[in-house]
Amino acid sequence: MAVDEVVLQALIEEKLKPFVKKIDEEAWN
């Protein structure tokens, strides 16, 4: 795997974290 692919994956995960957190909170409520 190329280094830029790893970086891109990390950036995508960082961008998705707020959405995942929101979904988790809504699922528990």
C-alpha cells in the first residue's frame, strides 16, 4: 500500500468521526 493511500484513509476516517459519533449517540437514545 502506498503511503499516500494510508494518509488518505486516515483523513477520511478523521472526517467521518463526527458522523459516527453522532450516529452512535442517536442509536443509544
